[in-house]
Amino acid sequence: MLGEVLPYLEVIKDNVAEEDIITEVEVPDIVGKTIKEAKQILKESNLEMEIMDINEEEIDNEMVISEQIPVSGVKVNSGTEIRCK
């Protein structure tokens, strides 16, 4: 039972390495930014980017992001992929 309650209370075990702890970050607003700008912003927040509905070879770094999932302000785990259109 304590194994279920302690993580909820954000109590960390002594034997867990610091790099094994998943941190949460707030999703930045990248709508209206170019793909190049958005990639840099997401990188600074330790987030990844996935461009939806377009082939890899069709991606132009000057294209502007019109939609993002999840939306800005949401807390996600570090390393999460942000889907963009």
C-alpha cells in the first residue's frame, strides 16, 4: 500500500538515481512559429517534435506551425513528442 501512496505524495526512494527521475515540463506555445524556431524552443524545454500529415522530404524549416498537440501550458514528461501541423 505504501508503494502506491508514496509516489502520489511525491516521496522519492533513496536508491533511485537522479537521472532516473522523470521530470515534468510545461509545453511552450509554438503556434505561429516556423518549424526551425519551434524545434529550438522545444529542444530548450527537452521536448521532441513530430510534424503531422506531411512527408519528411516535404518539410521546409520556414513552414509555420498552425496547430500543436498537446496545447501550450499543459504539463508533460520531459522528452515527450509534441505533434504539430
